Amino acid sequence: NAGVTQTPKFQVLKTGQSMTLQCAQDMNHNSMYWYRQDPGMGLRLIYYSASEGTTDKGEVPNGYNVSRLNKREFSLRLESAAPSQTSVYFCASTPRGHGERPMSTDTQYFGPGTRLTVL
Amino acid sequence: DQQVKQNSPSLSVQEGRISILNCDYTNSMFDYFLWYKKYPAEGPTFLISISSIKDKNEDGRFTVFLNKSAKHLSLHIVPSQPGDSAVYFCAASADNYGQNFVFGPGTRLSVLP
């Protein structure tokens, strides 16, 4: 199993450009997440998807769109990149389905991250 | 306002000694807590969790303690090893957050040989 994979690993954009960050998991997980990590801020949730075909906003959704293409894939799109979106982006997945609370053995599995710089 | 706080940005410990990482939270509805470990250029990996019905959970060298009345949890690593040098994130979840976790800002642990 590859777990959670993300592409690309690095990206440099100019202000106003658009791009899509790709994420895929091969663990048959129901829920998928996009986070951004900024210095001193921990991980902040951008969007999540509790099941195929559903998406919901997290803490910092502005400037982003997402697509849950199928159970495996969850993409994050920046339509018009801004310097404030310079960050490291992590995708994660968890077995839990919609409406299910964490169990004692539950956790999120993270991808390796995409380092995005917007000039 | 951060609901999950890790007030020590960094911590240095000698190899073989105990590392204690602290986490405080403000939302009394949080009832499930996790610790993640993150190495540079990698995604976070799960370390240990605790439910609010417990006050302690142990896994090998790692023990998490939960003090609900103080809204405080701590991660103890005994003995500390150089490979434990990483950033440690505390995360919490509650019913009114559905399936989501709120993360603290992290503490960078350095274990010195």
C-alpha cells in the first residue's frame, strides 16, 4: 500500500495563476481532508469530504475549491493564487464515514505534503 | 483564538531522560485527543490517542495523561532517544466538530546525544 500520495511535492506559482493539488489514498478510507500548515499555526483544515460526492468547509476555506472525484481521490484547487496561500499543504484520510465519531483506534493518515510558494 | 494550545514552541532534552510535552485546550466539549509526530519534509504520523473516559494511555515509551478538570494533557517519552527529535502536534475532537480535529501549533523536541 502506498497510503496517501500527493502531487506535486513542490510548486512555485505567480500571483493569479491557478493550479490543482492532487491527493489519492489506497486504503479504502471514507473521509479525506486538506490541511495547510503555516509556521506557529499548526495544521488548519481547509476542506474535508466525509464520503464520495460530499464536501464541507473547514476552518480556512476561502480561496480554495475541492473535488471528491471518487472514493480514492480528493483534489484541492487554487483558482487565483495569492501570496497568502504560500504554505505546506497536507492531504489526509481516515476510515470513518459520515456522522461517525472517532473510535479509540482512529487516526488520520497523512500524505507527505506539497510545498507551495506564491510569488 | 486557538482552542488547542502548545505553549512551548521548543524543548531540548538529554538522551535517556524524560521528555514531557504539554497541551492545553479551551473547549470543554473536546473528548478525544491525539498526538502526532512530524519529521521535516514528511507528513505527520499518529503516535498515541486518549479518550476522555480515560486519564492515561500507554504505548511503549509513550504515555499520554489527560486532566479533564484542568483541560490539560501531556505526552511523556521515556527514555528519550535522538530519533524522537521531531515536531509534536496535539489534536482534539468533539461532537460539535463532527469528524474534524483541531490541531495545536506544535512543539519541536530536540533530544541531544
